[in-house]
Amino acid sequence: MHSNCDEHGQRHGLPWGHAGRFLTEAIASLPDAILAIDTEGRVVIWNRAMEKLTGVLAEEMIGKGNYEYALPFYGVRRPILADMVLMPDECLEMEYNRLQKEGTTLVGEIFISTFGPEGSYIWAKAAPLYHVDGRLAGAIESIRDISDRKRAEEALIKSEQEKEAILSGLKNVAVEYLDPGMRMIWVNSAVQKSCGKSMEELRGERCFQMIQGIQEPCPGCRAVMTLQDGRSHEGEITTPDGRIWATRSNPIRGADGELKGVVHVAVNITRIKAAEQNIRSVQQRLAQVIDFLPDATFVLDGGGRVMTWNKALEKMTGTRAEEMIGKGNYEHSIPFYGIRRPALADLVLQPDRQFEKRYDDLQRDGSALVGEVFIPSFGPEGSHIWVKATPLYDPNGSIIGAIEAIRDITDRKKAEEAIASMKQRLSDVIEFLPDATFAIDMQGRVIAWNRAIEKMTGAQAKDMIGEGDYRYSLPFYGVRRPILADLVLEPDEDVQRRYPGLSRDADGKTLTAEIFIPSFGPTGSFIWAKATPLYDSHGNLTGSIESIRDVTEMRRTEETLERSRSELRIASDIQRSFLPERVPPLKGFDLAAASVPAMEVGGDFYDFIPGAGGRLGIVIADVSGKSVPAALFMALSRTIVRANATHHESGVEVLQDANDMICADSRSGMFVTLFYGVLNEGSRDLVYANAGHSPPILFSSSSGEFVELDVTGIALGVFGGMEYEERRTNLSPGDVIVLYTDGVTEAVNHELKRYGTERLRSIIRTSSHLSAQGILDRVLADISSFSGAQDQFDDITMIVVRVRDDEPADKEQDQSSCDSSIGYTSD
């Protein structure tokens, strides 16, 4: 993706110039999906997050126009927010909810019914891009899927049975029943474990003394508020061990309506998954891209001085960029913490284990650091902040700075984890889970059946609650039988054998398995399940809970991918069979050849066609396009050229007839550049015709000069009825001819510089004394050294011809040399 974006950006005049590599790497690693278009509406950037969001790879999208980029979202070609940035104000469409304009930037939200299984809520931000001289270069758009936040709902309690069984089995939810004096009446196992005391030891004790170790209720305690005004209250607290909890307190009233106590519920909301790609490079023009990003972002140089401070960060902190640019000595931390201290970007440049401990769940993602932190001094009530910092490298791989992205996730934490109501209906905890989940008691009766499992099975909770005798297995198997939740309560080897790959966790109590159920779904389903026991406050086993997930689509996608890979391997074997197994012997000449496809199959080919009277036809060609279409067109072209070469002695006639046949047979618009030459062992000359192919290089051993065998006609398959010119060149002992495809000279290194013709000539000159195979090996090795770890993006094919020193006419060429002078590799 990187080189394609850079090359396309340069071609269409985007503003970053030679910094393209650094900008592309930075954008590719950003957590939000990002695309950019030029002024003609062609895609020039399509980052990794966008690939993951849409399932469309960058190489399939880069360079596409005509609203191609709207298809993955809307299923039709239509303008999106980036297009609206390029339109006049009066042309703005109002399909976006809450569409706002901030200067030249547009921000909006929209519900796309065609994107995702149930439609998706999309947040988007778009801004124009400019050339250095101020000319409009295009637009860039950042996209974020906010469906989960939009659809977050308060869970409802339905069942009044088995209070202690369900609540005691929940590891990350703390539940307390308190009297008006804040004394604990009952608490679940999560609270007992946190305090390290049993229910008997905690009963009658004040919660703030036992849990917080203080003598007065916590400031802002929601339970105190409920006892004071008799209403429900919710909020967040941070416990001494650093964990963060979403809390809610509901009043408990007697039959007379008098307040008898409070139910206090706390849900652990500490962890959030974060996986980000490294940002490897940055230069001065990176600021333009960073400035429009929706996440607050800043960049430090190697000395810890602020290089970039974007608009989102200005808005978040109230500190303007001109007040911060160039500042060091941890000045960038003051708007957040009120003091000078290292931020995550500083820890990338200079690790400090003590400061790293201040971040919750700090993780390393390659060379990047990702973590969360609660900053009490930031915002009216403190803020939960997600941060990611990545080192920036120069072209030599040395760290020259760091970039940090910051996101205020306070609202999201509250929306995702808050419990709206308890109302003494305890199955609410299970109800909100995204996975299909149910629970049974010791008698095998259903005590919880959440909405996700209703949707999965079609069986409603009102029909399942209280049912036993394996009724819960009927929606899956069509018969009554034990399933994973039953194995937790009563192990059975016969039932266990029905679950291949059944595993237990470290304590041996939780079971995880995957099974294919032929009767579930139209064509059967792959089901992943996890079951764990439930305990009461005394540690007695009271039932089990099972979560179920349909992984059919994932498994079948994996199977389809493997079939595609197998088919490509077969295609590669077939294409390999088209190339000659060895170089035919020709007196007075030493020949070698090799082809290295960029993908499993490619569009380059070469051929040797023996002729009468000591003649040998040599062919090298390059089909437009890549992969399977190029391979098919290559097979057609090779067959037609070989057939004509066996019927014509003149290269001109070969190419003219081959061109007409290819034009007649091809409807795809593809074409092939091709060089056809005939070596004569008697006259030691080469007669050739060149159909638009890269001119082969002739090195004269006597003069030390290079001559190019120029094009003598248009590529095959472009237009029918074309004429081609034939030329002849005399050869002397020691002369070297190198035929090659453009994959040789257009190979690039990590700086995106091309290998080029001059470097190829230099290697030919210094290795001209070697055999043809030796020259070929030297060139391929030099290309590999030049490219380094850079991906090969085009096929590399070569034929090397070296005129031998004078030898007797009846001397046989060494057969072993011929057999070893040809190669094909897919590496």
C-alpha cells in the first residue's frame, strides 16, 4: 500500500512531495479509517484501518475514481463528505446528521443501512489538502464506526430467582446491600474477594471502612446521595488498587414506602482493547495531515521539544499551537496534569518504569506504547484518557522523535459500562452481554436467557425461564441432550467426546469448546461455547452459565481463503510449465535466463525457439497488468508467438501475424511488449524486431560501449494491422546482450529510488568477463541488495547472451552448462 500511495500521490501532484513515505506510514498506523482523494476524485490514500473497516484492500482502491470509494459503504457510487469539501457551500447535501462546518472542515454523522449486518452509525470528518503554494490538491476524510456507542442500552432485569447464584458468580461486578447507616447487609463474592474477607466478617461493617479504609463516606458517594434524597444515582469511582468502576445506587423501600436501605452496584470498566500500528516516520509537512485529525495529537523531536500541536489538541486543552511549538522540559504535560512530567511520548524516547506504572494496562505494540490513565485534574471531574505513542524514524532507522495520539474516553466508558437500574431483577447483568448467554441451576432449570440468545435461537426468554430436562438444547440440536453448561455441573466422558478440542482453564472449572452443529442454521453452523460454574456467597456450587458465539462465517471465510491459495499454487505450477526447461545449445553462444514473478503468477515470459541452419529464436515479453489476468494473457501470447515463429523465418512476419491474432482473440484491452530476435551461429549476428519492449542492452567488448536495441514497432494487442521493422547487428567474441523486463530497472529501495538502467549497465560492464549465468546471477544479486526489504511489485525476467571466444565449428557446447543456465523462482 505504501509505495502505491506514494507513487500515486506524486503522479497527481499531492502536497507532500518526497515526504510521502513518512506521511503514508503515519497515516497507515492511525487508529481511525482514513482516505484521501485528489481534485479529480481519485483515491490516493486508503489506510490499514480503512482496509479493516471496509474489507477492501488499498491496492484495490488506490487510483480509483467515479465515487468507487463509496461502494463499500453505500453499495452505490455517490459523493461522500470528502467530495462535499471540494463543492461550493450551496451544493452541500444535508444527508448527514448534525453536519457542521468548521472553517473549511466538515464534520457529520450518518446512519448507513447498507453497511454492516444491521446498518452502521458513521462519524466522519473531512478537510481540504493544499499544495505548498496554496493550490487545492484534494481532500482527506477520517471515518469512525460509532454504532456500539449509539446502541448502548441500559440492561433490564427480568428474573427474580437465584440472586446470589448469579451475582456471586460475576467476577467483575460488585454488589452491596446497605442499611441506612451504610452497614453491609449482603455483598457478592467480588466484594468479598476485593476485601479479603467472608460475608460473615463483612456483615454489619460500614462499607467505606472495609473497602476504602477510611472513616467517612467517600466524597460524592452515590449510596450516600440515595440515602439522603431517596433517588437513584450513578457515577464513577477509582479504588485504591487503581481500578475504575461505574457505580449506581438504587433505594430499597419497605411495604410502607419507607427507605430501608440501598443497593449499590459497581462494574469494573478498567480495560479497553487497543491495537494500533506503528508510526515509523515523520517530516515537517506531517503537521498538515496531523492538524485535521479528530484525535488530539502532538509530535516531539528527539530532544523532547514540541514540533506539532494539532487543532483537536488545542480544543481539548485550551492551549494554542503557537504557545506550545518549540517548548521542551515537559511543557506539553502542564495542560493535562498541571505539572511538568513525562507523557507517553517521552517514555517512547526515554523509558522510565516508574512513570509507566502510572498508566492502566500499559501495553507494547511493537515499538509503540498504548495505555489509559485517569487524570483527576483534567476536566471538572477528572478524565479518562486513552493514549498511544510511537517512535518516529529517519531513513536510516534511527529514532528522531515520537508522536502521541490522545482520546478522551470518559463518555464512552460511562456509556459502555454503566448499569442503569437494578430494581432487584438480577438477570440484567447477563441480559446486556453481547454474546448469546444463558444460565441453569443445579436441577438444570433455566434461570437466565438473554436477548442475544433469543435472537440467535428464536426462542424467547418467557418460554425458556424455569424449563428443565435439557429444553435449552432443542433450539440447537433438535433433541434434548447435555451441553457444555451441563458438563460443568456433572462431567461426562461420552458427552465430552462430542466436543473436539475441549479445553479447561487453569483452575479446571471453566470449559471452552467449538463444535459443528449440522441441524443449526440452513447449512449447519460452527459454534464456539464457554461455560463456567456459579457459586453462592458461601462458595457452594449453585449452577452454571454458558456463552455461545456463532463463528460459522469466520470458519468458512478461512476455508475459502485456503482454497484460493491452493488454486493460486496450482496456477503457478501451470505457468512455470510454460517456460523452457533448459536453454537449447547454440555454438558460439553462452545463454542463461531467469524469471522471478512478483506474485504467485505473473505476466512476464521468455522462450527459446530452435530454427533451421544453426538459428535460435529468443523471446522476452511483459504483459500489461499483474496476477491471474496477466498470467492468462501471457499463456495466449506465448502460444501465438511460438506458433508463428515455427511458420515464419522473418521476425517481422512473426510479430505482424502474432499482433493480428492477439488483437482478434483478446477483448480485455490488455497488451504485451515483446522482443523477438534470432541468433545465427554461422554469421554470429542477431536479427531482431522489438514490439514496444524495454530495449535490450548490447555491451561491446572491443569498444567498451553500450548500444540499445531500440523499439521497432508498437506493443502487440494494441491495434491490428501494424507493421514492424527488422534490424540486424553483428556480434564479436566477448559481446554481451542483456534482455530484461521493466521489473529490473523499476525495482525500488526503501527510499523509493529506482534501480535504473545506469546501475544495470554498470553491473554488466564489471561482470562481462563472466559466463552468461555468472552475469545473470550478479545482476539478480545486485537487485536484491539494492531493494533490501522493499516488496517486489513487478515481475523480473532476464535473458543473458554472451558471445563465446572463437572455437572450432564442430565443437559441441557443454550440455551441463545449458541445463544449469535457466531458472524460475516464485520467491
